[in-house]
Amino acid sequence: MLAGLSFSAARGDRVKESGGLAADGATTEPATGSPFSVTRRLPDSIETRWATSIDGVVATSDSTVFVHRRELVVAVFAVSNPLAGSDAAVVIGVDATNGEERWRSLLGSPARDLSVVGVTDGIVVVERLAGSDRSILGIDAAEGRVVWERPPSQLDEHRLLPGVGLVVAVTPDPTAGAVFVDVLSGESVGAVSGTLFSSDGSGRWYVRQGNRVAELDLRTGWSPPTALGRYDLPHTAPIAVIDRRLVVPGQAGLIEIERDDEAAAAELPFVPDVDVLRAQRALIRFDPVANSEFVLTGGGSVFGATLGNIDVDLTWRVFGAVISSSPSDRGILLNVATDSGGVQRVVDGSTGQVITSVEMVPGARDALELLANGVLVKRSTESGFERVGFDLDGDERWVLEGESPIAIGDRLLVTSRADFGSAVLVASGDPL
């Protein structure tokens, strides 16, 4: 995430109605928004709002800072008091509106082995990452009390499912299934076999179970999965649920799988017909955008698409492959790699517009962050480093000097640094 970054703002190619390609820019209108609730947003201003000193702790490269909306800053620091133990770390809650410390919770793990999974329903979820100890615990966000702790598991990873009050524990073997934990009680409420692979952003999640797909409707809490469809493809083949419709790759389009196993599968052709998508196993990835809009990657290109009743309308094209994606105000942002990953471009998934490009060099990992309303990029300067905020139109909004670790909330940036036996948190962003 360090040196040698260069930027451009080229536009994406689009697929013409004739089936040819042109480099005259994306032409579709931006989507109205993502169905996902996205709270990490760039501010319009980087004016300093507050700075606070946290006594009795040490800020190191192992420290963690997490910003929940514009409400709470959660920081994990090593304890500087030797009587607390060399491996002791403290989780600290700070009021995001004024920088006042609310509470401290001392944990018997080093800072390097603690990670903040997220905050929801008044609970801060913290994960231990030490060896075979992958336990999680819930801390009251108002008072700092540990209200529950689950026993250590072997190699589970934990993720917060936004909007449904559940934490999911998954193993490194994605086919081994997942366990769902209620965030208020810490109790397991259900489990599924297979791979949790997609969501519609409104509380429905989708599980791949061998050659079947099931739907988990978690909008009102835990409920068992229901069958969505069955298909005959290798377990590595890409599949997608677009607007609650299960689709898989076909010969020259996508095949829609009906819920009724006896119903005939219908192939929806790509319009226009693109040669690179006709090759066997050309499709390698799907990324839902919103409603019937989605993005597909294959044949060395990325395409914007709309799933219709009789065909799949291809609306734009850029060259490369999607390596990551994130919800945005317009649907989705894509990190598209070209030149074997040497160049990464941030693309608006609803229009194909290239927002910015980054030339990657050794050590430049995590040089950009995809956010709801833009992109944060780290680049080198003659005197050090700076962060640059770009909006969804690719316009540079501001530059923040320095390379201190940074956490992003809702239009609020928080950095941390060491200061003689204490840690200093500095918040900047829009008025609070």
C-alpha cells in the first residue's frame, strides 16, 4: 500500500447495439442506490473535529481502530502498565461526536490477536485470532461490559451480517457450513451446510449446497433455508442469484433455474452476442448490483448486464477482471485488475465509468478502499504519503497528508498515533 502510484480517469468501453466495441464512455444512467446498508462514507471536508489522548496505552502497528457510523470509535491498544501483563490489551469506546472516552474493557489477549468484527444492536463484536483460539465476545457499546463470550473454536472466521443482528462463523473450508449467532445473547440460533455466497442486501442470503442453492430469509431473525433450485455444473462453476432468480452459465447466455425441479431450464441469450463469452467456461464471476442489474466477468472483460425475461442485455464493457467489489450509493463499485494485477481500476458497476486507476508496485497492497460514495487512495509524495478522496464521478475532493492508520465511518475519518506513553486519536470530516 505504499509507493509508486499513478492515476488516470479513462472511461470504460461500452457494448454497442451492433455488437461492436467503442471507447466512447459509459452511457447508461447510474443506479439509484444499493440495497445494502452502507455506512462507510467519505466526508466532504477533512477539517479536524477533535483530538483526544488515551492514557495508559501504547499505539503500535498491532493497534486497531474501528468507526461505527458517526456514533462510536472502538480502539484496541496494548496496555502500557506492566502490572497488567505483557499480553494485555484494552478495548476502548470513544464518543465519535466529541472524542470523550466512554469506557474501557481489559482483555487477556495481545492487541495483535484482537479484531473488531463490527457494531450492531448496541453490541461491539470482538474476535480473537490467536492460533486455535477463534472465540468471539460481545461488549455492551454503551457501558463496555462483556455481556457474552463464546468458547474458542478451531479455525472459524466471524462476519457480521448487516441489518439482521446475527454473526456468522465460517471455517476455512467454505463447503463445511456456517453457524449463526445471535448478537444480543451470543447463543447459536441455527446452522447450514454448504457455502454462504450471496445476498440481496435486504436480509435474504443464499447458500450453495453441492448442486443445489437454498435461500435464507433472515429479515425477521433466523429461519431454516428453503430450496431455490438445482443445477448440473461442476462445484467450481460460477452461479448467481439476481433479483431472486438463480442463473448459471449457458452456451451463449445464462440459464435460469426454476424452483420446480421438473420445470425446463430456459437459456437467456446475451444481447448483443459477444464472442469472448461464447467460449466454454468463459464466465468466472458474477457481482449483483441492484434489482435485475449485475456485473459479469469473463473472456478478459467485465460487462454490465440486466437480466430480462427473454435475454440478458449487455450495457457496457471494460477490459480486465473483477478482483473485489463493494456496495455504493449507485449500486456497486468494482476493483478491476489488468496487466496481471499491475494496474487496478475502480469502476462504477452501474455505468462502467472508470473512477480512478492505480498502478500497483511491490508493497502497494491495499492502496485503495472502496466506499459508499467514493474511493480513498493512498499515494506517495516527495515528502512521504497522502490520501486522496475521489467521489463517484472520479473528481478529486480533498487530500489528507500523512500515512497514519486510518479508520472510516459515516463521513468521519479517525487516525491514531503514539505519543509518549499514550495514544492519540484524531477525527476529521464533516460537522458532527
